Amino acid sequence: MSTTPEHPERSALSPATIVVSAGRPARAQGGHINPSVPMNSTYVSRGVVTPDELSYARGDNDAWHPFEEALAALEDGGTAGPADGDAAGGAQQPAEALVFSSGMAAVAAVFSLLPDGGTLVLPRHAYQAGMVLARQISERHGVTLRYVDIADTDAVVAALDGADLLLVESPTNPMLEVADLPAVLGAARAAGVRSVVDNTFATPLGQRPLEHGADVVLHSVTKYLAGHSDVVLGALVTRDADLAATLREHRTLHGAIAGPFEVWLALRGLRTLALRFERAQASAAELARRLAEHPEVAEVRHPSLPGDPGHARAKAQMNGFGAIIGVRPKARAGAADPVGRADAVVDAVRLWLPATSLGGVESMLERRRRWGTEAQTVPEDLLRLSVGIEDVEDLWSDLDQALRTP
């Protein structure tokens, strides 16, 4: 449901403008410039219920519409993707966004598309809770899991044979591998395999997977979109109307619905996404450059670094390199405990927050393998850094002293 019938053509606007302008109430003298927070569980309704009618808030809720419109406009980008129209240039199907109670609720909705006994192709490195759910679905429903290095295009294409669903993270969590989105999504479409891209790390400002042929885009709204570490939400975006209806039905029947106030907070946070993400990306690139030269650092992963395995691919298909850094501290002479070394760095920071989330205005770090469910191929001493919007010199000073602490 559009709340902004009067606006310039989306294709004429920058994403930095769309993020501010989309999802506004219609202009009226004395009217609100921000949507209100309708606190309703039930709506007046009589007779046969039509698909677009508000009747009960679990099925649809006008509190969700402004945020969903804004996110759909951001991921849509005003450009038809390979799935839109026909070879002669048919009309584009506009994107539709669905907000969920959490990122994991959105992941569960995506996995519900798998048939019993089906096959899921997924990255060997990805959000660990999603991987746990995939294993549970495999055990309970006979789903075959094919793990791939998502940066190895040939391996991904080979794994698509006979598959039902492809899940892509790019860059991956926490290893920051970068997939060739046009190639793997094009191969999935050619093979008749549905594709889902988790765009949480890149955000719609960094890349728009629908333009590369993704069937569904997944977000943990908790992270960059909301941006203030104060809500837990998820979202899915698709241009396939039938698929949107299926995912909406799952949301309704499984009760994976978001609260009105949480969605309102997410929309308020979304307004500053362009500024927050621009600052965080720039700081991350500078910190990665300095960390790569630090005498107490053994390895740094960030796609901005010319020597990073994902650099060329990210430069070609992304707008920026993201704000997540992977760091492995250098082992000290005579010390044989890389885990203890990494944990000591976490204990020594004073400005950076030891925390498990990411994408907020505050900078956070953690050793990822402290989670027992993290992939065993993730180095035990890998620190994942989520760069926020603090002054970069303050962030560097804190990291430097933590790395040098005896």
C-alpha cells in the first residue's frame, strides 16, 4: 500500500534520496510528514474480506506499510532485473517488501520454500543461526544441504544441479567472501533454482541483488537498516507477486509479525542509513588499511584492501566495500594460544563494544568462534569488527592500544 502517491519517478532519484523520501504520508496542508504509529490489533470489517482489506493485524497491518514501501523502493532501484518482463522488454514487476519479527523469522520463511526431500545450496560461511536452522530442517524434512565456497563460482554452479534453492551471502558472515552475483544468480535462474541473497552486510546502498536476478532479498533489519541496536526485525523483498503471496501467508500463519512501534523505529533509523553507512564504510576502509600494516596483526580481511581476495569483484559490483572487518591478531613470541590472544584484545578495548551484533551507530567486536555453532572453518582467533560512526581516530587509538596491550 503506497503512502506517497506524489513523488518524483523513483528511477530519477538517488538511493540516498529514496531512503529519506519513501514511505512518507501523502502531502496535505497541516498533514504529518512522518507516519503515525497505528496501535491496532483489529479493524472494522464486515462481509467478504478482500485481499487488500485490513481486518486483523496478524494478516496485514498499516503500521508496516511505510517501512515496507521504503525498503521495496531501495531494493528495487527503479531498474528492471533479468526476471522482469520478457526478452522483448515486458513491463517491470515492482518490488514488494515484507517485514518480519526478526531476521531469523525471515530466514525461516525462505526455508519454508524448500520441499520435503529437497536440496539447498548454501555458503559454508554464513550467519550461524541460519546454518543451525538449515541443519534442523535437513534432519526433520530430509533436505540435502550442499555447502559451497560462495566465492568459487564454478563450485556454486555445479552445486545447482537438481537443487531447489540457492542461499547467497555476499559478503559472507564473518569471512567476507564475495560472490559473483550476476554469474551465480544467472546460473540459478537458468537451472530453474530459486535464489535468495542475504543483503544485510551490503545494504541496498551497497548492492541491489534483484538487479542481478535474485528472486528474494533477505535482511536482518536489526542491523544497518534500523541502525541503532534497539529493535529486532527482519525483511524479505521480491518482485515475484506469487512468491510474495506465499511468503506473506507464511508470515501470517506462523505469526512471525512485527510490532507497530518496532517498525516505526526501524523506519526512523532508515532515514539516516545513507549517512551512517557512508561514514562507517569510509572508516572501515581506513582502519583496514592501518590494521594491515600493524605489527601486532597477522591477517586482515576487508574488500577495500587491494590484496583482499574479494577486492576486484566487490569493486566491480558493489557501491563501496562495507563496514565489517575481519582481524586475526599476531601470536606473541612464546605464546601458543591464539584464542587467548584474540580474547585479550576484546578485553582491552575501551571504546569498541564487545557485542555480538553489527550495523549499529556504535562500533562492536567479538571473537566469532566463541559461539559453538559457528562454522569450524572460521579461524578460532578471528575477530569480527563492525565499524560504527564514531571518529575514526578514536576508534584507531582504542584498537591500537588493545593490540599492543601485554
